Amino acid sequence: MIRPPPSAHRKSPDQAPRHGLARVLSKRGIASRTEAARWVRDGRVAVNGKVIRDPEFPVHMERDHITVDNHSAEAVERIHVMLNKPRGLVTTVTDERGRDTVYRCLDGSGLPWLAPVGRLDQASEGLLLFCNDPAWAAAITEGRPNQVITKTYHVQIDRVPDADLLRSLETGVIESGESLSASSATLLRAGQKNAWLEIVLDEGRNRQIRRLLKAHNIGVLRLIRIAIGTLKLGDLPKGQWRHLSQIEVSELVPA
């Protein structure tokens, strides 16, 4: 039997995978997919010298030359930062209701486009990540096989819980068809009418802690995310941000 040479199994450039233009710009860390699609529709993006107005136009990631406003749209340096999000800001680029967003904290920073990694709702505070690294962000928000990235919160509630209530938070409830539970719920300190809990989640569902506590008729007074996996908020001042070290980036999402 005559076997074809190894080169016969290689894909030619025309057979290489193609991806939508807006997706490619996002994967290169240049803009969000939504923003990139807007640029394309506005006629600001060209492929191999030709202006393209279809965000789904198929391009070769490695072969085709893409420009935005006549500047080469090559992959940019991957940047990862953490913010101590203040209460009252929404986690979005722009808000149709005119509310202040988390990007207010990044104004004047000189940072390139960065996307939030997950969300904290308007009334919540604490550790919020940003990056222009879609694969790294997806590993944190969606998880990987055999890897769980926990999120740790300090939550002030409007009552003093007993041991049974803490166990019931770990057992969980079914709410709106979703199973909601805490990986762990621990009493940190208590006053006469309220208490602080440490709640750890090993999955991410929309407003999970608030919904879980509401199902037990517990009101939330404050909710602060203090850690994501091995990364801790530490003493970063409220409203301030800092770059993550390469060690922090790698520890959070190992290669």
C-alpha cells in the first residue's frame, strides 16, 4: 500500500478554518464582538484592502490582512486587570438608562479595550476582572473539564442565622427551575440583628446569592466578592484597579 506523503494531509490555505470578521477582531483582543460588528457596519474595517460591511464575513485568522481605520488589526498584548468595584455601578460598556458603569473607574487609565470577566450586579461590590483575552475569560466564566474556579463573597444579611439555616443554604433550593446552592456558607460574625457570612460558590448563575437568600426570606444588606479562585481582592482601594501579574494570571487559569 502506498501512503501519501505527510504534506498530503495538510490543509491548504483555502481549506483552513474561517471565522466571522467581528469574531476575529474580538479574539485578537481589539474590541468586543459587539463593538467590532459596529465598526464593520460603519465601514471602518477592511480585509486585504477591501472594505467589508458584513460582521460575519469569513476570514482566515492567519492569512488575511485586516485593518481598522487603515491601521493594521494585529493581535494585541494580552492585559488582565482587577478592579475593586464600588456599589452603584453597572457592569456594562454603556447603559441604556444612563447609569454610571464600571468603566468610569478605568477612565484616563490609558488601557486598551477590555471586557469584564463575568459580572457583579449594581448593588454588589468587590473583585471584578477585565481582560482582552477571550480564552482566559471563558475559562473563568464557563469553566474547564476537571477545573472549578470558586468565587468567595462576604455577605451582610438582615438576621442572625443558626446552624440549620447555614446548612440549608448549602443544601440549596429550586428557584425558577434552577438549582441554587452554596458550596459553603460560614458565619463570620454576628450582631444583635444582622450578621456577616462567607459564601463560596462553585458555579455561576445570575444573581445566585441574592436569589438563594431571598428563597430563605433573608435580606441582603451588602454583598462583596473578595476572591476568585486563588486571586484575592486584598487591600485594593474601592474604585481602584491594578494589573495582574503573570503568576496570578497563570495560577487562576493554568495553561
